[in-house]
Amino acid sequence: MDINRGKFRKGEALEELACYVLIGFGVGLRGEEVPLVSLEGLLYFWEETGAEAQPYTMITLFGRFKAETGYRWHCLPLCENGKGEDRGTFGA
């Protein structure tokens, strides 16, 4: 039983890593911004943003940015462009 749990945890870690890599590429984040991506924030906005006329995904970053003091949320919408030949490409 413990072996199966270990495999499940490894699978979850791999899924999270894939999310971070794809989000970092899709939104065009710089290296130091990628670890600030919050999957908890993404899940918070998931239902609301998927129900829009043109659905999008709200990418959330949580942390301290540049010269700011304290921690805060930054939200970056990621949507499908849907224009002509660009259809199917994503951009922030």
C-alpha cells in the first residue's frame, strides 16, 4: 500500500512541475517569477474565468515584487487569441 502512495505523490509532483513550466512559458514569466505562481490562486478563479463568454485562465502570482514591501497577489489573464491564423495560440 505504501508503494502506491509513493507513486501517487511522485505523479502529483510531476504534474505540478509541468504546470509551472507551461505557465511560465505561456505567460512569459521571467525566471524569478515562476516560483511565485500560486496554483491555489489558479483554482480559486477557475470556475469564474471558465464561465466567461471568452474563457480564460487567471494566472496568480503571490509574493514580494521589486521594491514593494509585504506580500501581495498579482493576476495575469491567459486567454486564447482566437483570431484567424493565430487561433489556438495563447498569450497574456
